[in-house]
Amino acid sequence: MFLLVGVFTALGLIYIGILQIKISQYSNMETPKNADYLIVLGARVKGTVPSLAFASRINAAADYLKKNQDTLVIASGGKGSGEEISEAESIKRELKKQGISENRIILEDQSTDTYENINFSKKLIPEGAKFGLVVTNNFHLYRAVSIARDYGLQVQGLPAETPWIAVVKSYSREYLAITKFYLKRYFLD
């Protein structure tokens, strides 16, 4: 019995290690310049204020948009429980505060999860746009880019830092979310 528990524990740790390597690889890729578009994935809004992790995504997008003046941005995320505005509207407001022109911002305000963020945003990508970046926190980038590629998008990731206060919870949840993604991708479809 102890041997069996030891084997499963070892296999679990190896699996988590492999997932962490994938997450790290995607978080440390060089970000290409002059993407045609960004898709900023929504996250929790407290009333009208983005959570720390969400604010990090918005700041990463704003920095990129300031340096790449021809890049458009799709602000993606619906309105969840406890949110006074949609996540997309929160992105728009914060980007405008940082000097990004409203005419560069496209709103996708109906999505409720990463799959919908990507699927609904794909329909809003301007005609002729070929290459994009998915903007999310580093722990979420591997899965988000993988989902976008599954939807046929030619994308890479633009990582945003994860606040230290959220690291353990975020990574723990992401390991489970990646496992669900794998099950759906390889076994359930």
C-alpha cells in the first residue's frame, strides 16, 4: 500500500513538474513586435476595480500598445458576479487612463471563461490581421495560447506578472485547469 501511494505521489510530482516547465517556457518566450492585435483576457473585477492579477494583464497590454502604435486590442471578458462592469469595460477604462486611444480598443463583453474569451474574440479580429498576442498572467499563458491555437489563431503570448499574493492559489488552480484542458482535447472531443 505504501509503495502504491509512493508511486502515485512520485508520478503526480513529475506531472506537475512537466506542467511547470511548459508554463515557464511560454512565459519566457521573446515577445514579437508589431502584432496585428492583442487579446487581453479578462479576470476578476471588484466592483469597477480590476484585481491585482487583472491589473497586471492590463498594464502589460498598455506597455506593449504604447511601443507598437499599429496594434489593436480586443478587451475580452463578460460581467460576472460582484462586478459592476464587464471585464472588457474594465480593460478599456484602464487602457484609456494609460493613454491608449479608444479607437484601438474592441470590446468582447460576453465571455465567461478562457474558451469563450478566445472564441468570441476571434470573431472580432479585423480582416487582414494575421498575427496576434494573447495577454494573460504568466501562470495562464500556456493554456490560453494552446486554446487560441486550437481555434486556429496564429498567436504567441504576452506574459503579465502574477502578484506574489496570488501565486500558490493561481498555479494550483492552473494545474487542474490544464489537466481538464488535456482531457477535453485528447479524450472528450
